[in-house]
Amino acid sequence: MDYSSEIHLVPCGKERYISKNELLLHLKTYNLYYEGQNLQLRHREEEGEFIVEGLLNISWGLRRPIRLQMQDDNQRIRPPPSSSSWHSGCNLGAHGSVIKPSTLPDIQVTDAEPSTDGDETDNAKDLKAEQEDAPQLMRTRSDVGVRRRGNLRTPSEQRRLKRHRFSINGHFYNHKTSVFTPAYGSITNVRINSTMTTPQVLKLLLNKFKIENSAEEFALYIVHTSGEKQKLKATDYPLIARVLQGPCEQISKVFLMEKDQVEEVTYDVAQYIKFEMPVLKSFIQKLKEEEDREVKKLRRKYSVLRVMIERRLEEISEGPVTM
């Protein structure tokens, strides 16, 4: 009886599959690690296809700046305020009309009379009140009472606009800061499913943050703490790869990096990366000594074989071979 046809296989790359039961075990471990958090993954079956979906954490590992859209999609572009809309020497009425100053009254100057401290304080208060009521004492430059009509926002609208304008990891961008480099190692996330390939995840991430760069410039890497770097191929499924690697990001993370800036590092090479330079030099010296010993051993071996062949050739040339 053929049991292979009854095993439900889930694709995890080009011509690579994993059994559904094994994937469910990895998924159970993953969800236990993130119990009570929004990083837990859900699974379902749709038309006989096993699908896992949820949030995937991606760390920024870019070395070059990225370009963001100059303007948000849902934000209207407002023209800059013109200089004629601000008046430095006018008072505005209740409806924004300009109130012309009245005729200056006559001012009589009299000698100051001696008074006590209390009287001086009272007189100062009265003088201040009179100055505020006097029509000829206009502020030469005041933005407090001047408001532009049609440009007022409620506090809730201001908070909504502020939230809408925030982008990657709190980076506030506008036309002056639309080109910048995200902090290395900072984490973002994107909601995907197990049927999405690496290029699809890249496009979704770039579209989420309105990044104008092409998805062809970037790649996803699984980076281990040991220094091993594994590039996800175009046919790989990043969410499945994350589940198979395990949930702990202290061991491995998914990084967004430039294609032409990063090289893959195998496990054999990664185990030597974190050693100090003197230790690495000693390793190289030991390997060179071992190489020299192997070379000498091979030379002795083939030298003996050459001598044996030469002797046999001499015997053949001296006379017929006895049967």
C-alpha cells in the first residue's frame, strides 16, 4: 500500500516540501513562544491548500538611503502662505475685517507725585489697563490674534494628521527628509501568508511605507547570531522559513538588505567570524602547516610509485618477461 500519497505536503520553496504534521509541530512551538502577543500565527485550509497567516517581523539592515514619497496619498497639497495674508500692523475684528485705528487723543504730561508703594502698585495696574484699552497702542507684530480663515484644524484632526505623517519607526518625513536611512536593526512588521513568495513580501513592505525604490534593489536574509547569512530565494516563502527557523529572534532574524551590499555566509565560515584576529591568524598558520604535511606525504607516495614504475620499465627493456 502506498502511504506517500496520503501525506499532505506543504511547499516551502522550489521543489522543497515539508509534511503538514511537521509544520504543525513547528507552528505550535511558534505560537507558544508568542502566547498572548499579536505575533501568533493562524492556519486554515482553503480548497485543500494549507495556509498560515499572520505578522512577520522584519529588521532594517540597509546601508544606503531610501526614497519616500514626497506626499501622502490622502493628504492635499496646500500652497505656502503668501506674505500678503499676514498683516503686521492691523487689528482683526470678530469676522476677520480690518479695524482702522481711531484718531490719537491728546496726551497731557504732568509731574509725578510722590506716593507710597501700595499706590505705585495700584497706579501701575491702572496704567496697564489704560494702555490695553487705548486704541492707539497697537501691537506692531503679533501672531496670537491673527488666524487664517479656512486653515483651522481641530485637535483630533491634528492628531490624525500627525499619525498619518509618521512613517518608519517614528521617522517624521516631509519634503526635506524624504531620503533617509532607517536605523540598522530597527524592527517593523507586515501581515502576510504562507503562499506569498519573497518578491511579493518585498513589494508589500515597500508599499506599506510608501518607499519609491524598486523591490529589485533589495532582498530578504535570515541572519543568525553566529554570523551566518542565508538569502531567501525568489521561490521561497518567508513566513514558512521564519516558522522553520524558530520563533526566537535572539537566534535568528529576518533582515531587509541591499542585494549588492551583502554576501551569503555559510555556517562553516560563520563559526570563525567572531574570533579575534590573532586567533584567526593562528588558525591559518595551523591550516598551512597541515597543508604542508599533506603535500609532503603525497610527494613521498608518488615518488615511491615513480621509482617502482621506472624499475619495471628497466626490467622490460632488458629482456622478455618470464611467464
